[in-house]
Amino acid sequence: MHIGLPREIKQTETRVACTPSAVRHLVSGGHRVLVQCGAGLNSGFSDDKYRRAGAVMTESSEEVWQSELVVKVKEPLEEEFRHFRSDLILFTFLHLAGNPHLLQALLASGVTAIAYETVQDNGRLPLLAPMSEIAGKMSVLMGGYYLAHQHGGEGILLGGVPGVLPAKVAVLGGGSAGMQAARAAASCGADVTVLELNQERMRFLEASLPPQVHTLYSTEQHIDEQLASADLLIGAVLVPGAAAAKLVTRSMLRSVKKGAVFVDIAIDQGGCFETSRATTHEAPVFVEEGVIHYCVTNMPAAYPRTSTEALSGATLPCIRRIADLGFESAMVMMPGLAGGLNIWKGTVTHKVLAGSLGLAFSGNPFL
């Protein structure tokens, strides 16, 4: 199969879909891998490393997008829509519930679109998990940074010092991102509360995390109570394929301390704070109702070497299976991968996505 790796064009997106070692693995399997020049530079991978791995290098994005299978990191931007065609397989993060414009372009073109974030394996999200874990850890780093007075925060150190209480950190959601955020905050010495709906998950978190991490059943009242005392609030709620639930309304912000920091990891799915709007690494924060909001849509791009290696390792088995078997056979052989199919033959094939946007669900023929 011909596989294309284009250079990412999203602002401050520094990752690349595959490492040179992943490319070598694909080439050794008899596949032709076309890489756009400069695609891996920000992740520390030179064009020469890809050449030595067996890739064909080209300056032309047009040539890369003519491949049968295009593998990316982030969702295509509008200037890339012109590359869409009915015989293209696109494998990338899509987050279509928060991007209906892209959804309509994919439907109209007939692209076969598989989203990393909805591929499942025994209830897990193996392709999303490494990026969620990085974003979770990073949310605490960024939160602590913006809590500093000179950055507009209330001037509280996450871990406090002897004789001074630590900061209070509340985490909405106890999945991969929420768990890593709680672990990172606890390692800084903060007092951490994770709000979660699933009782079994709460038991797991209590058993796995440090003793200063507490769990609390997620209700509107409990969220309100946590908002009144939180110095850092991290939104890490995810329903695969769906738009994020708005758990914090604008009116609820009135009880929040001025200079507190909100980090919305769920911003790719529309965000779980009503006041959230997408930001970039170049302009990462804004202030609403006296509260600092950090809502960067590609948080792991701040650490591209780590992120690229983690993502490439997770996606490579799926890429290889599609390339070796062909799209339809791969879907049949890997039901978890079939669960990642969002768009096929001009229809929405993911039930939660369709329901989230009020669209007709055609069913998934491979499940």
C-alpha cells in the first residue's frame, strides 16, 4: 500500500504521525511510504533519517495526499479539504463532534475517515491514551505556571511549604488524562479531588493514586462546592465521539476565586467549561470572570519528541494491519479499529458521534 505522511500545518503543531523506525517497519513490510520534507524536524527527526528508513521524500503535499492511506496527527484544516477524494483512507485525530465543518467536508467527499480517539480495545482507548496521559501531566505544569502572580494567577504554590497549606486541585473526570493530572498534582504536594461518575473507576483511583488524592461523586452540587475552594480546575471529561458536556457554566464562575486557573483538556471535543474557547501555544490563555482559562487544542505538541514516539508506537500496529490486509479486511479482523471508523461512503458510522450532532446514524457495517 502507498502510505503518505504530510507535514502538519495546524498552528504550533510540532508532531509527526510516524517516527523513522515506524517507517522502517512499514517499508520492510513491502509498503511505499511517502513523507513530506520537514514533517519530522520539530520532533527531532531529520529528512535524512526518514530516507535511511526507506521513505520516499517529497516537497509536494499534493503528492503525499495522493497516497491510498494518509496518516496524520491532527485533523485536516480547510486548506487541506481540496485533497479529499472518495478513494482516500484518512487516519488521524478528528474530534468531529467539535468540528461539524470538517465533518460535512468528509461526508461530501466520500473519504473513509478513521479517528484515533474512537478506536477501542476492551473498553480502552489505546490510541488516545498516550496523548491523554501527556495532556494530563502537562495540565498541572501549565496550571502551576499560571497560578504564579506574575502570570495573572492568585500566587499560590501547588505544594505549599511547611506551615502553609497546599493548593487545592479539582479534576473533572477520572480517565487517563484525569488520572495522570491527579498523580502529577499529588506529586507536587497539592490537595487533589477527582470528580467521577463510575464507582468502580473511583475504587481503582483510590487504590492507585497517592493518599492525598480523594474521589468524589460528580454531581452539580459537588462541582459547585469544589469550585468555591479550587485554585486549579482541570477538565478531563470524555465520552468517545461525543461533544464534551458543559459541566461548569458561566454563572458558576462567580463562586471561583479570582486568579484561579482552569485547564480544559476536553477542548478538542468542544470543552467542558461553558466559557472555554480554543487557544494556541502562542496565545494559550484568556481570562473570563477573573479566572484564567488554558484551552490549547493540541497540548502534547509542546513536547513533540515524547508525543510523537508515544503516538507512533500506539498507532503503528493499526497502520500495519490496514496496509497489510486492506481497509475492509482490517476492519473485520480488528473490531476495535472498526470502532474508530467515523465516516464511510458519505455516511456517519459512529453512533455516539451521530447522536451528538443530531445526524442520522447509518450503522457500522464492520461491527
